[in-house]
Amino acid sequence: MTSGLPCPICEGPDRRGSLERSLRVLAVDDEAPALEDLVYLLRCDPRIAHVEAVTDATKALRVLHRAMDAGQPLDAVFLDIRMPGLDGLDLARVLSRFAQPPPVVFVTAHQQPAVEAFELKALDYLLKPVRPERLAESVHRIVHEVWDSKTGGEPTTPTPAQSANATPPEMGDEVIPVELGGVTRFIRLADIRYVEAHGDYARLHTATGSGLVRAALNGLEERWRSAGFVRIHRSHLVSLGHIDEMRLEDGHLSVTIGGAVLPVSRRHARHLRQLLVRRARPTPVPGQATPAGAAQPRNGLGS
């Protein structure tokens, strides 16, 4: 399910209509009932114009090549993992070598391959049985990928007012595989408090611990912006909803999240302050005037 944040790509007045019935996708699954269910759900989405369906990776490659030869490359591939012969992970590796690889969404009943799927830069990872709202979130991400490929990614940054008024999305179904001491854990995006850069990896911090994923902070910032994440430093990405307080001491700004004190760079300070101030202000009731001299929020965030 997409968030309550007005999306500059999906909600822009110059492209809202053009997104309806514009995507052409491929569904791959060796189990006929599962494939039929997935195709049905995809065809119900108003953003999808055409769905190709095949039962193995070899047929999938033929369809993809045929579409490219016709000058109409498919916009995304919904791919089962465990299939006879060339499995979904093998096919994804082949697709990654395309000049313009199509976004891949894995659809599987198994969580175990999630780490490898994430390392293959899959756009999303859906668990069977697929819920319509989770599928809708995947299609939303595909829309962004298609738009970025055509425009270079502009515009993607919401205004401070849009970010401040955003409500956290219902992302309880989305799980992210993280590595911790050789053990793979699965955590919900909604439980992530902040993200810390570690070279080619990122460490995701929750209330109960942390774990590594192979991903760049810039990529996670773009992917999770609509879920309320904001960059505060070249090394930190934070969830606005988990910030406990903001401090200014000796000219240095920082935020506190669950006991952790994180620095805020000067580059990001003004934007972050605007977001937090707007979140702290009560929403006016229509027709109700604000009393003169009304008290401001006592959280140190006032102007």
C-alpha cells in the first residue's frame, strides 16, 4: 500500500492520467494456480495495461527479447524463485546483464532466498499468498522506476510541507533481510529507527538490535522517502516518526532516537527543522480560530 504522502510522480497534474493503463509487465511462475492468481491481481491494477504470463525462465527470456525487438520492452518482471531448470534467481542474474534491465519483483512462498534477492537489487520481494495492497505498493515502485528511467529521476523530492504532513504507510508486510553474526533476520520497515552507512553496506537499527544489508544510503533514502525517512547526515538516514528530540548545543545540531544521539549536518539542518516543526504543530480545525497568545509546543522545536 502506498503512503499518505502526495507523490510528485503519481499525483502530478501533468502525469496522473498518463499513468493509467500504461505499464506492460511479465509474470513468471511454474505453478499454474499461483500464476493465474497473480495475473488476475495485476490486471485489476489500473496502472497496468498488459500482462504476459509464462511458466518458466526460458519462455520468459523469449518474451522479453521479442518485446525488445518490437521496440516495446516490458516495464517489469514478477518472478517466482523456485522453478525447475533455470530458477528465478538465475533469471534475475541474466536480466541484470541487459543493457536496460527491467525491474524485478520476486514473488515466492519462501523467505530464505530474500538476502540473495536483495543483493540482486530486486525492486521488491512479495510473499505468497500475495495481498492486493502489497502488490499495489510494488506497482507504485515500478511506476517510479519507469518515470526515473525516462526523466533522470526528476522530480522526486517532496516539499517540506508534504513531508511534514505525511502519515506513515502501512508497511507491516514488507520485510527486509538483514545479516547479524552470520544469522539472517527479517525486520519490518516500520520498525527501523535509523540507518547508518557502512561502506557498501547499511546498518539498520531497530529497538531490539541492528543488522546489515548490502545497499547504499542514497538508494535507501530514495526508496524509503515515502515511508517518512529523511537524510540528516552523509552517514545517517532517520525515520521522522522515531525522533524523540532535537538539540542545539555549542552550535551543533543533533537528534535523539531511542537513546542514540545522531549528528545533523548543516546541509540538512534547516530542512529537518522545518519538517519537525510542522509535525509538532497541531492541525487547525476548519472554522476554528487560533486564540491569540496560544502556547507553542514545548519541545524546543518552535521558530
